Amino acid sequence: MSTPSNAIPIFNPRTGERDGEIVPPSAAEITQIARDLRAGQVAWEALGLDGRIAAMRRWADAIEANAAQISAAEMRDTGRKRVAHEVPFIVAGSIRGWCARAPKVVERAYFEGTSTVMPSVSYRTQLVPYPLVGIISPWNHPFLLSMLDAVPALIAGCALLVKPSEVTPRFVEPVTETIATVPELAAVLRYIVGDGGTGQALIEQVDALCFTGSVPTGRKVAEACARRFIPSFLELGGKDAVVVTGSADIQQAAAAVLKGAVSNTGQMCFATERAYVAREIYAPFVEELKAQASAIALSYPDMSQGHLGPYILARQADIVDAQLQEAVDAGATIEIGGQSQTLGGGRFMPATVVTGVDHSMRLMRDETFGPVIPVMPYDSVDEAVALANDSEFGLSGAVIAGDADEAEHIAERLNAGAISIQDTSLTLYIMGDVEKTSFGISGLGGSRMGPNAMLRFFRKKALIRR
Ligand code: NAD
């Protein structure tokens, strides 16, 4: 059979080989899928909260039963190990978490009473779900990021049209098998594969949109949503800073900074991308960072080896290489690590520590998305706070000090939505628990985290009686 002209190739990040392709649906097909989902949503909403929760619990069971297949597909798309094994369980856990908290969230959002200015007038709230919500998600955590917003939206009573990244679409097939085991859900949850063109066609069909991805694409998506006057909930990039004070335990701080910087080969929105370290410990801290970085082996030639997997997207390696080269040309020093290497066809990069950096460099300003940690000394806490806050981004950050109270005082002064104290990247553990607003260009449209995230998927209607 010949390859359709609109087929999009898929590459294996470990070998660089083109080993698959996806064929996006046409605009007419997307329109029909959206119509079917809208039709299905009527029965889904009529099921009521308890009925939807029961269906979602069955889906969580199906995901766990199919975890090996979902993980295998994701590992092939991302070239990474470990984290991928856990993903189906994190998603199933998130479903169960939302099933447990949803009734309380809905109850708390309900108001009834009498008017304070006209006591003969009474009112009550009706929560009306958006019939069809769209999700557009990135490649760094394919299944997880396609589902973070989808789960509360489904429980709220919305139908969902999901378009994950064209770079990592293989998980869609085993996940679709799990959806098919819950017929009520299958009528309201559809994945489609495709690139930005498919994303734009999706936006034309939905009543609200959740987007996770880069700032430039987020801008295009927000514009398209604004033209249609539909809400867009945007979760975008980051340039997380960590402040390490002079009283910090050097070994522990270096371990936390390195973990934040290189986990998932730095391809995380809340990766630690800048370190500001008190001058009195700067030299030994850099030495410790180098020693620990040198112990992190590449996950090569196969997944059983090492820790640091390949770049998921070869183009990302070029972006990071260019930032590094520019920094070196402007006077920075690579203390350990360096440019990406092509091994067995995949693009790998060792854990890389850079000094001699300043804020004129893109390495300190733009999102890097690679296993690189530039380190800069500071002379006062005020200076450290000013440097950390000197960024357009404001996703999250971290502070490590001799004691947690000292760290927390500094954390209160940082302009970002979630600050990890005495560690990095702790956001991961509080997803369902507490709200967080992205500062600056890191996001818009309210918090995807915390119980109230579910309320974004309702229109709030007031029924007012005389
Ligand atoms: P991207 O912006 O290139 O793509 C994201 C999604 O948008 C993909 O599905 C893509 O096909 C789609 N898309 C591309 N052009 C489009 C268009 N014109 N209209 C509609 N959709 C379009 O991002 P990426 O490279 O896949 O992911 C990496 C980025 O995601 C990083 O910036 C990272 O920080 C960010 N991210 C943010 C979070 C968060 O929670 N804040 C989480 C993970 C990743």
C-alpha cells in the first residue's frame, strides 16, 4: 500500500530510524467525530456524577490491566525507561483521586440563598459542563499530559477530543483499547492523531480548550480560541531557578539541583534550568555538582544501562547545542558534559554543568529543555531573588538553605507558581491537592492543579426566583 501524502513520520529516539507514521484525520472527519462526541455527551451528563465516577473507576482498572502495553508504546516513543513504567499507574491514580474528591468539589461550588438587597428573591447555582472540551498536549510525557486536564473534565460531564503530540503518538492505540472496555466512556472520549494543522481543526470544534506545550504555540492556540470566544487554559514552558544559600548542605543541594536538571533528560516543564549559589560555597558547590554529574551514565546502548536517555526529538538536541555554543562563545565554561552526541543513531547528552554565565545569554533566558545546569554566584539574598525573578517565565522554582524556614522566607519572594523548599521539582507530588497559578508567560487561565481545577469545566448558571 502506498503512503498517504499527508502521513507524518514517527522516529525512534534511540535509533533515529523512521519506524512508523500516523495519518491525520481530515477536517471533515474531525467535524464528524466532534458531532458524535456531542451526541454522546448528552447521555454522559445524564448519567450523573455517581454514574460517571463509576465508569471512570472501571477505566482506571482497564488502564492498570493494560499498563504493560501502554508503557511499552511510550517507551518506544520517548526512548526512556523507569518513568514510563510508572505512567499508567500515575494516570489511574489520578482518575481515582478525582473520583474521590469530585463530589466535595461540586458540593462546595453550589450556592443557594436569598438576595441581600431583595430578600424576596432567592437563587441557586446550576453547574453546566462545557459539552465538548479539547486537549492538545506535548511529547515529553505523552499519556500523562494528555490526561491531566481530561480526567476532571470527563468527571464534570464534558466530552473530550484529545490530540497528543505527533512526535509521540504510539500510546494512543493501547489507551484506546482501554477506553473501548467502558462503553459509556467510549462515546465521549476520542483521541485523534496529527500535527498543528489537526490542532487548529480541533479548536474549531470545541467549546473550551486545554493546551500544554510551548509558549509560541500557546500564543497561536490562544489567538485561535479568542477568535471563537472560547476559553483556553494554557500550561506553557518554564525556566525554573533554584537558589542555594551559603548555609545549605553542599552535597544534598547538588544532588537536588542535578535531579531537577537532568530527570527525563531535562525535558520537563519544571526542570531546574538555572542555579544561583551563594558565593561563599560557590566553588565547592560546582566541584560537587561536577563529581555527581560525572556519575550519571548515559542510558546507552540499551534501556538496561545508565540513567540519561536520548532526546525524544532530535531537533531539541540542536536547540540545546546552539544555546550552549552561544554561551561558550560569549565566555561561559562547560565544566563537565557538553554538546550532544549521536550514539547508535540517537541523540544523547551527558549531564552538563556550565559556569561563567550571565543573563545576556539565551541559556539563562530561554527554555532549554535539556540536561544542562548553568550556575551563577550571588553575593546577597536580595541579588539572588532579583536574578531568579529576572525571567519572563514563572512556572516554578526552588530554594535550598541550611534550614527550611530560611528557605521558605526566600521562596515567598520568588515570582513563580510553585516553589519547592529544600528540594526541586516537588510540584509532581501535589498535583491534585493544591492550586497553583503560573506567573508570567508560563501559563494562563487558572490552575490545572488542586480540586478547583475541575470547576474550570463548568459554566456557572444562577437560577433566580421571585
Ligand atoms: P509544542 O508547543 O511544539 O506542541 C504542543 C502541541 O501543540 C502538540 O500537540 C502540537 O502538535 C500542537 N501544535 C503545534 N502547532 C499548533 C498549532 N498551530 N495549533 C494547534 N496546535 C498546535 O510543544 P512540545 O514541543 O510538544 O512540548 C514541549 C513544551 O511543552 C515545552 O515548552 C514545555 O515546557 C511545555 N510543557 C509545559 C507543561 C506545563 O504543565 N506547563 C508540561 C509539559 C510541557
